[in-house]
Amino acid sequence: MRDNSQRVAWTVLLIAFAIFCSLIILVPLSVRWHLLNAMDEELTAVTSVHGTVLAETRKASLPIPITDGNTFEVEEGTSISTDSTSQTILTFFNDSTLTLYGETTARIRVTRSPRFGVSRQPDTIIVELDCGRVRAAPSDRSDLEGGNRLRFEVHSPHTVINLSEGSFSVEVNDEETQVTARVGQAWLTASDQMVWLKSGERSVAKAGEPPSPPLPAEKNLLVNGDFSAPLDGAWAPYRVEPPGGVVTITVKTVDTGMQPALQFLSTGKDNIHSEIGIVQQIDRSVQDFDSLRVQLDVRLYQQSLAGGGTLGSEFPLMIHLAYEDADGNGRDWYHGFYFARPPDNWIVYDTPDNSSTRTVRFLWYPYESGNLLDTLGTAKPVHLKYIRLYGSGWLYDGYVTNVTLLAQD
């Protein structure tokens, strides 16, 4: 009986010691695992740029309408939908953005950041794109002090797309998904195969098939449109300045924290016209091209003259393409950007060769023109002369970057 009691006592003692040793090892390991892997769910700001956008959250029984110019914060699991008259920008917690164009539906699947500074986990953003077209601009914070790496994914019915920091176009329809890397790198995975895209390449993924090998995107006819190099050489600045020094106008390259941009700034006395800009000579025939499109990213901070002025010709940021048509006639294409609404009796043109876009103040807005070889009809370009970027009006402060003039044979 005594031997049995001793045996039981030793057994209990050994089990307790084993549990104690396990706790000594497992508790620190568990704490370490939690510190390295714990993630917090983050909110996403949904801003309606045009029209009414619908946000269907996990908790709401009906979609929430977000009207023109307003912002609403949503959580994971929210579906965002635009119609033919609306457009929205999603701003994520790490300043990455996703622009949804018309007739687009996307769901925010994951938006999470590491809970603790010692974590090795990246900022994680995963979006499901059911249909439509988006412009993704992921932002990687790993270069910042205490910043995190980035995992940015777009899932479509045909492929999974991993994106680096940069600018990308993704378009989904019933038959296929097309991805274009404007700036940065993308990895498409489908049917157990991966395709890597670098800047200036695109790929098409169809249902049940691997992504296509990299295809050339459109040819960019401009030089230094991202302003990563000095203006001298590619761009020639010009200025229209009132006398007397009452207004100071400047154009300069600035660091936005994400990438270089060009700033057009007018300060001083209000209600006095000024203009400052840059010009790049092109001198190129586009007679045999199938498409010609203008793309750029713009952000507006200040605008004291609403709209485009009384005549619709003075915007805080404007782009002008000068060209010749098939008959050799000199023609011009203009597009302006503004955030301050003009009075009803002021002109705001909306024609194929002279139009404008109202943006949301302080937000980067990615602009994409239609195919000018189609929209301009018989007045379409045959020979390009030059392109001009400028700020015009009273007091203004506007930024522009990633300016491209894309032509496809």
C-alpha cells in the first residue's frame, strides 16, 4: 500500500513538474506569437466624388447612400457599389487608395494592421472586385520609421492579384480580368500559374485559364511625367504674372510623402488673375494609332475663384493638348479640375474638346480621359504639337503627378 502511495505521489509530482516546464516554455512563446501576429481591424473612408454611392455593411439591413462630396467610414465586409453616374475613392488606413469608376461593385474583405510595433506582419488590404473598373494606388510604409510592409490584394472571379506600391488599373467583366501596371509591379495567380508584371505591362486572365504572358501597355509619349527628374529639358516653365508684386506664383517639384509631384501655387492679393505652367513639345504623328488617352493624378488644396471662372477658362489645375487634325487645322483639347462649385450663371463647358472635372478637396484624384481618337470625331488628332499643364485663376494651390499621354498602335 505504501509503495502504491509513493508511486502515485511521484506520478503526480512528475506530471506537475512537466506541466510547470511546459508553461515556462509555452507562455512566453504564446506571448511572443501574439506580439508578432496580432492584427487590428481598420476602418476605410469612402468618399463620393460624383453621384450617390451605396455602401452595404455587415450590420445594416439596407445599403447606406453616400451622397456627392460626403465621406463615410466602413468596416471589413462592406460592399461598395457605383452606378453609371457615380464614382468613389476608398482611402485605407495606410493612405492606400482605390478609385471605383462607374458600374463597379467591390467588397472590402480585409483591412488590418499589426497591433504591436514588434510585429513582422504587413499592413494587409484585400478587396474583392466583382465587376467594373478600379484604379489601385497601394502605399508601402516600410521606408518610414516604424512603418510596416504592405500586402495589397485584389481578388476577381478570374484571378488573385498582388500589388506593390504604385498605380494599377484593374477591369473585370463576365469573361475576363485585365490588369495594367502603370507604376510598380503586379503578380497575377490563376490555374496554379503566376505572371509577373512590371511598369508598362498588362495581362489578361480568363475563367479557367492561366493569366496571359506580359503584354505591352500603351506607349507613353511624354517624358518625366512623374517629375522624378528636374523639369529642365523635358518641360519648359512659363508664367503670366500681374505687375506690382501683389501676387506671387510658383511652380516646383515637391515631395508628397509618397512620390514627387508638381505644385502650382498662387499667393498674395485675391481677385487678380495669374497663370503659371509648364509645356512639353511632342511633335509626333498619331495618324496610325488606334487610341490616345490622357491620364494623370491631381490633388487640389486652394481655389479662391470658383469653378473655372465666369468664362470657364480659369481652373486651379488644367491640361491642354495642342494638335492638328487631318486637314492641318490647329486644334486644342482642354480639361480643367476644380473643387469649388461655380454659381449657376457661370460657364462650365462639357464638350469633347473642352470639359472639366469637379474633385474632392485634399484627395488625390486619378483622371483618365476617353480615347481622344474616338471622342473628338472628325476633329481628332493626327499630329500632336505640345502638351501644357498649368494653374490659372486668382489664388490657387494644386498638385499633379503621373502625367501620361498613352498611345496604342
